[in-house]
Amino acid sequence: MRLKAEVFVAALTRRLFAEGAMAAIERRGAAEAGAIFVRVRHRDGTESLAAPAPQSVFEDDHPVMRLFEMRKTRVPEAEISEVLARERRFDPDIWVVEIETDRPEDYLDLAEG
């Protein structure tokens, strides 16, 4: 069973806060099953975007509740904003969480690739 989106986001933000990092909910989506996008701000001023990994990446016995893929890596902020605007038009129930870290893999399960 997968965690509800709002529970996953709450746990992610609390973990970051507990470690002295920054996190903010930029957009609240559907509480039960909204897709979660994570906007990663890096210290050098660039951003990355972690998006839900395609279902084809999951194995039947995969223990990870939510798996992400890096859709964009270390690009200007405007590129991330553009992708998120397209995603919102496609699915208005998405979540957007902003975190500040140079190591998103410390907080998210990332698909290999």
C-alpha cells in the first residue's frame, strides 16, 4: 500500500526541517493520490526536478513506496517553472514541493538510469 500524497509530503518536509534543511509546499494537490514533483534548489542557483517515475520502472516486489526520476538536472529556474506549468495544465491535482539540497538522493528514492 502506498502512502497518501499528503502524508508523504508531510514526512519529507519534516525530515528536511529536522536536518536543518529548507522545504516548502509550493502547490498542494490531491490529498489521496496527487502526483508529487520535487523542485530541488541548488546552492549554485540552478534547479533540478524530480518527477514520479513511470510505473514500468517498478518491480512487483519493489519495497519503495514512491519512486522518482530526475526529469531535469541543474538547469535555470525558468526551465523548471515551464515544465511544472505544463504538468499543472495536464493534471491540476499535482503537488509541488520545493527543497534546498545538493543531494536530493538523500531524501528521495530515485530510479536508476
